Amino acid sequence: MPSQTIIIDCDPGIDDAVALLLALASPDELDLLAVTAVCGNVSLDLTERNARRVLALAARPEVPVYPGAGRPIMIAHHGATVHGDDGLGGVPLPEPASAPQQRGAVDYLLETLAGRPGEISLCCLGPLSNPGLATVQRPEILRSTRQVVLMGGAAGRGNVTPHAEFNFHVDPHAAQLVLRSGAEVVMLGLDVTRQAPITEARLRQLAAVETAAARAAHDMLAFYGQGDTALHDPCVIAYLLRPQLFSGRRCWVDVETLDEERFGQSRVQPVSPYGQRQANALVIDRVDADGLFELLCERLARLP
């Protein structure tokens, strides 16, 4: 029986697609209930379709995909360019083998998390609009999760502005809601993902894995590496599978939503037993990058 039950909330996106493949290749550890899609790297119609394409590649079309927020909570949507026009670098993945669910992602999250309190790890790989909207409707809902493990934020410099990381910048109000929700939050931001660069040697390591999933991951990451060399979203899934590859510290994290220059910046402050603020996140700041890529290659070899 899998040791963890998860829902993946994502905006595929190349690194989201690789993270999905890593989770799908690990059924002994991870029971993936569903994928909830959100606009982010590209528009919602592409992200939910791309999620179903990845599921088809992994021969797992039975995993349901719920389309979610088509825009951030309070601002206009601005996508990324490093994923190409289709979000997957033009790599020819299979056509979807399933239809999207008619039910919306937020409704699915509200019912499923409430029905299984303390059981589900919510893995957030994109802007946090879906769980943010869920907390607007039911402020206590994320406290029903086992944990919320997210890729987003940065204690140091950003990647879309000098201050802000992409996922938090796209929907900072949602990020703020999640961080203030009272959930057990694990944050894997740029400070750790930049320690896992997509190098030529690591692409060769992937190329040596002779499965269709590994070939697709290689081709997508080779495209992605032309604009962003960090392996972001797979770190979330790797943390669930091999937490010993990572280390971090408890911190207080908030998100800037007022200052235009610093919009979307995550303010990360250490806390002490004598401080006024309580920690609201475990902020991961170290990763064994070689171990991460070895895990990725080993798991992609298990897929078709």
C-alpha cells in the first residue's frame, strides 16, 4: 500500500510534466488521487490538456484531471515563455486518453480534503490560485491536509523580477492565503531548486534511460534549459519520496501584495522560541542534486 496519498495541483509546464512523471512512476510510495490544473505557465485550457497528455504518456489515463482557476484571484494573468507556446516545448507527447472532469478543481479540493482529514498531501507546483480560492470559501480547509508541499517563493533573488519567484508573482494573494491558512506548509523555493541545475551531463544521464517517458523528459528539459536551468517542480515530488535528500528550517513567510516594485516577493524570516512570530512553513534550503537526478532517472526507467 502506498505510504502517502497526494493530489497534485499544477500548471504544466515542462517541469510540472517531469514532476508528474516522477509521481506516476512511484505508485508504491504515492497514491495519486487526482490532478488539479491551474493557469500559470500557460493558459488553463493548455495546462489541463497537458496534464492529460502526461498521464497518457505514463499509461495512467484513469487519474482524473479537474480544471481549476483560469486566472489569478485578484490580478490579470501573465504566463511564462520558457515552456514554449504549448507549454511542453513542442515535444510530441501522446494525445489525451481521457476527458477532463466536468467538476471544478476548487469544489473537488473542498470535498476531498474535508472528507479525508489529515490524510492527503497537497502538492502545489504552480500558482496557488486553486487552494487559495478553496480557503476563501472555507478558511479552515487546508488544515485538513496532511501537509501542503509547494514549489514557490525565494528567500533571495527572484526569477521574474529581482524580488519575486514566478508562482508567487503570478498570484501573490493566493500564496498569502495558503501561507496564512494554518496548514503544515513545506516550501521549496528558488533557493533550493537553483541547486539542481539542468546540466549537459544530467541531460546525458536522462538520455541513457531507454523509455518513452525518459526520452520525452529529456527533450522537454533540453528545451527548457535554454531559458531556465533549474529543475524546480520535481523537487516537490522528490521531497515526498526521499526527504533525506533535503534539509531546511522553520521560518515565518509572508508575501508582498501591495508594494508594486516588490509584488509577489516572499519575505522569509527565521523564528526563535522567544520571537513574536510563529513559524508557518518549513523552508527547504538544501538538496543533494546528484541524488535527485539519480532518483528521477531510476523512476523514469519504470515507465513505458
